[in-house]
Amino acid sequence: MLAPLTVAVPILAAGLLVVAGRWIRRAVTETVSLAAAVATAVCAVLLAVGGRTVTWLGGWRPHGHTVGIVFVADPIGAGLAALAAILVTAAIVYGWRYFPDAEIPYQALLLLFLGGMAGFSVTADLFDMFVFFELMGAAAYALTGFRVEEPESVQGSLTFGVTNSLGAYLTLMGVGLLYARTGQLGLAQMGVELASRPVDILVTAGFVLVCCGFLVKAAIVPFHFWLADAHAVAPTPVCVLLSGVMAELGVYGIARVYWVTFSDTLAAPSVRRALLALGVATALLGATMCLAQRHLKRLLAYSTVAHQGLFLVGVAVLSPDGVHGTALYVLGHAGTKGALFLLTGVLLNRYGSVDEVALHGRAGLRTAVAWLFFAGGLALSGLPPFGPGLGKGLAEDAATHAGFAWLSAVFVLVSALTGGAVLRAGLRVFAGIGSPARPQHPSQETSGEHEAPEEPITGTPVVMVGTAAALLVGALAVGLVPPFSAAIGRAAEEFTDRYGFVQQTLYGIRPLPPVEPSGTWWSPAGLLLGFAGTALAVAVALIAVAGVPQRLARSADWLSAPMGLLHRLHSGHIGDYVAWLFAGLAAFALLIGLS
């Protein structure tokens, strides 16, 4: 019963806070929310280490056609639920005493968000994936626009809500089409039905619609526009959840649905081509936009977009090794990006700004915040032995073995550009190196200057810096503990074993333990590419603070014009983003449909 508890504990605790919170002291509400998050993390970790477990709620086991609700918690799914709980715990600890006038709604929404993410991670029913998709979305919209007194907050939340709700409706339409064809909602049952009949356009359309809903949540180009706008206005602890785990769940949803339901139905080359095309485009565009930002939260948000593209590329290889590398990459990225957002929150609360230009030289180099920020930038660039570097190296190896060696260059370039952007910001903000960058398109760029602090501080609270440091230590541990990587390798083998999933879910036949895969640790090529990406990131940062890009842009219109176009495409207008969403739907359908 651990899987239902993983979902029920945060949701019940949220209800308790809403009903009884007004009559109990604030310290009690904070303790309850923290205890619920920790309990959820413990349940999820126990699930993750226990292998695949199947739970039919209410004892409604399948007999032919069924609408019973089933939770299937394997190490990858349960691990994502554990990651979500750990990040929510970090958000609660970091945000201790946040929003003094609205403590109960804030804590309750965080727990509902956790419940939705945990449910999405462990359910094996396509309709329930949609339900938990909507639960996590509704909580995320409210958390993003929590400061309703600020128009920018409301606008960012509205953009987030409209685009992601449209994505959810696409998923629901896909669920309806697939249910009409198979009469099933369970992923395993639906997969069995689809594998027994020829593929037709209705099945393909159902897959495209379901995946496009998940692609919106994953912020994959051209469904990505909402993410930077939401991060720019969301409270800092919420940004940790949006970038660290929620967007990654979109990629997880695509992988889960493909392997369990469609891997024996759709042609693998078509799916691989579509996912690779979108993943590479996302990685390159996200890295380019990341490098062009001066608003630190938007810079980190576009870095997330870039790395989401790399996660999708790792899944698109369609091999257990690709899933292995991607899973480690996700874990290392979550700790690294979470720490960088929390450190940016410290700057916002202390100086009332997240603008790289306005903060130039103000923060000082001899602080823990500075050195943690630099460590985060190096980790993001793939520096061994941090977790992102190990995950990236294994994903590169998987791509090479699948015949896509050129993808290693994409991994290195994107990691170097995003890590270089963070290091550039650190050199300017903490070390005061170089002159403040002058924006090339001031009317189109978001500055981040004069923002209202979320919790004004005069010093550097130990709890805030300590939480960021703990997340970075976690990211380092991912790349330093060989047994952990080996366990993730076995989990990836189990995740991609469709036959074993179906046998255990429908017939209670537990498959043999997966064989430990080869290549679960640092390879010479992975180490070399990791150090090369780091060196390139440092070079990018030094070139940027030296003002070379600005001088090139002033002397070459061919360089300035494309960046201006990219800024104009990210207009902030909901109508533009919706148009791009449907353009992306058409493009994805075309890529899947090409034989």
C-alpha cells in the first residue's frame, strides 16, 4: 500500500491544513507540511528500492475489459515521486516564514502539487495520468500567480495556465480516441489491445495528441513559451519545482506511454525521428536564449528548456542505456538547478533585483553564495564528477552506440552554453568582472531590476544557503556513488521491459530481476567530453564578460537581427503562444506520420 500512501499523504495533509489551519499556530502548520513531504519522500524511496510493485485500488483486478485503477511503481517512476518530495521538502525548508499573511494556502498548494506529481509518477492508467496532470497543473498555476497584487505575476500564471490547459485538453482528446479504439484505459491493457491489430490513423492520432499534451508540460519547442514567463514571476521555491521535476515529468510521460502502450505498435524509427528533431531544436534554442538573458530567473528557465531538450534526446534513442543516462541527468540537474534558483532567491531577497546588470559587483566574491553559484554553473556545464556530467556522458554513449555519434557535439555545446551563461552572470554579479552588459534590444528584454523581494533580508540566512548547498551535494553524490548509477541502470532495463510490465500488471507474474547493464559509470569519452564542455563554458563566460558579443553585434547586423527575431517571437502574448502550440501539434503529427 506504499504507492497509494505516496499520493494520499500530501493530499490529505493539504486538506487538513485548509480545514484546521486557521485554528492552529503557524509553527504547527509548517511542521505538518514538512512532515507530510518527508513522509511522502520516505514512502517513495521505499518503493523505488523495492522493485516494481502493482496495486489495484479497491481490489478491482482486471477480468477482460476493466476500468479499475492501478498503480505500478517501478524504480524510475517511484524515484521521480521521491525526487518531487525531496524538492518540495527543500522548498518548504528554504521558504520557512515565506508569505506570512497567506501561510496555509501556500503550504497546502505545495502539498497538492506534490500529490499530483507523485500520482502522475506511479499511475499505470492513461486517464488517471490526465487527472494527476491536471491536479499538478492547477496547483502550479495558483503557486505561480500567488502574488496576485502584482500584475506580472497574474499574467505569467495566466499564460502558464492557458497553454498547459490546452495541452491537457489535447491529452484528453487522445485518451478518448484510444479508449474508443480499445475499450481500455490501463496502459498495459491498452498496449495488449493495440498490439493485436494493425495500426490505423486513429491510433496514430491518439498517440500524437497524448504526447503533445506532455510535450507542453515538458516545455519542448515550440510548446516552451510559457516556461520562462512563469519562472520570472513564480516564488523562488516554486521555480525549483517547475524546473527540477514538473517539466521532467512531461518527458517521463512520453517515455512511459511509448514503452508500455505503443512500443509494439508504432514504428520505432518514426518515433525516434520525431523526438530527436524536437529534442535537438529545443536544446539549441534554449541554450541560445539562455545566453541572451540578463534576468537571472529567465536565464535559468531557458537553461531548463535547453536541458529538457537533452533529456528528450536521451529518451529518443529508445534504448535502456538512453533512459539510464537521462535518469541520472535528471537527478543531477534537479539538484544543480534547484540550488541555482535558491541562490538567485537569496540575491532577490537581499538586493531587490535579479538583474545581472543592476547587480554588477554588488554581491561580493567572499561569500558562500558566490562559490555555490559558481559550483552550480560548473556542474551545469557537465564537470565531472557532478551528476549532470555522468548522466550526460552515459546519454552520449547511448546515442553513439545507436548510430548518432553527432549528438555528443549537441550535448557538449548546449551544456557549455548554459553553464557559460551561469558563470558569466556569476563573474559579473559576484566578482564585478568586466563592464555591465548593455542590452542590444532593451525594449524586448526583461531586466529583472527593482523586483519586490519575496522575504526581505539583511544578511544571508543559514537555512537558505544550507538548503542550496544540500541540493548541490546531492547533485555531486549522483556522480560519485557507483552503486547508485548501477541501480539506475537496472531500473532503466526494467522501465523499458514492456513484456515484464504487462505480465506483472495483468497476470501477477513477476519477471526475473533485470541483468546489470554494461557502461554504468564514467567512461574515458564521458570524462573527456565533460571536461571539454566545462572548458568551453569557462571560455564562453570569459568572452562574454570581455564584451566580445556586444562588439560583434554592433558591427554585424547578421548577428544582431536573428537575436532580435528570437526576442520578438517570445512576445509574452498568449495568442502567439497558442498559435505556436497548434503549429507544433501539426509538426509532430507530420514527423510521426512520415514513413
